[in-house]
Amino acid sequence: MLGVVTRTGSAVAVALRGQPGAPVFVGRWELDLAPGELPVQPYHAAAGLPAPDAYALIDEASRAAEDAAAAGLDTVGAMLPAALTVTVAVVVKPYSLPDDLVTLLRSHPRQHAGEGVMYREAVLGAARRRAWMAVAVDQASLPAAAQVVAMIGQAAGRPWRGIEKDACRAALTQLPVRA
């Protein structure tokens, strides 16, 4: 199982196998989600543009982010054991964004939220393109699992920051429970 946490322009992925009570660390990766030719914060860049140009920039950035996520997942997939069934659990925070881009661009906090949604959707879309199951996991519903996360962190080594811990916790939610 692959747990993923996105941030502006990048993501951290942690792969686990086994069962929730006895998971095994498989690997950890940083994924680049923002191609160099486009702004990392496309909603911020679009805020000063005429509406047609803003729509075009956001559309191009969204497609490029998904392509970059697909390339990153291809790299991860090549490093995973062949027998591992992959589900990608992407940590999400619920946001209520306006349907209208022009309205969204008028608010700086919404610009940040739009970018957050864009990058997480890019990873979910890229996982589906690989024919992997893609699951959005609400950050508030991640299991605490402090002891298990600490054990995985020792196996993973440094860095083992909050972003890696959340990716680990997301992967834990998708491990199969055997009776």
C-alpha cells in the first residue's frame, strides 16, 4: 500500500505491506509534481491574468501535475515488489471551493486551497492511470497508531517528519485485515 501526502509542487509517498498490526516498511519517495516550465503555484500566477488566460494556465498546470505524478508513480512502481497489490491512499483535507475560477482567484486562502486540491487530484488521477486503486483519506480520519508509526520510522530512517508519518498512516488505512 502506498500512502501519499501532497504539498505545493511535491509529494511524499511511503509504501507498506503486511497487516495493520504488523506492517513492513517497503520504501519512501519524494515525488516532483511541478514541471519546471510552469509555476509551482499556478493559482497565484493566474490571479493577475485575464479570465481566459487564467483558465488556460490552471488547465495546463493540472494536466502537467498529473503527468508528473504519473512519472513519479511509474518510478515508485518499478521499485515495488511485483507481487504487491497497490492501493494509493492520498491524504486530503476537505475544502469547499467555489465552482467559478474567477471567484476563487479573488481570495488568497482559496488560491492555496485550489493548489492543494489540484496536487492531490493529480496524484489520484495518476494512480488511476496506472490502474491502481486510488483512495482519498481524510486527514482527520487517519489512525493515531503512534507505536506502529514510530516502528516504521525506525525502519525507514531519517527524515521521518510529520509528512512521512501522515503518509505512513494513510498507507496503514489500506492494509488488508485478515481474520
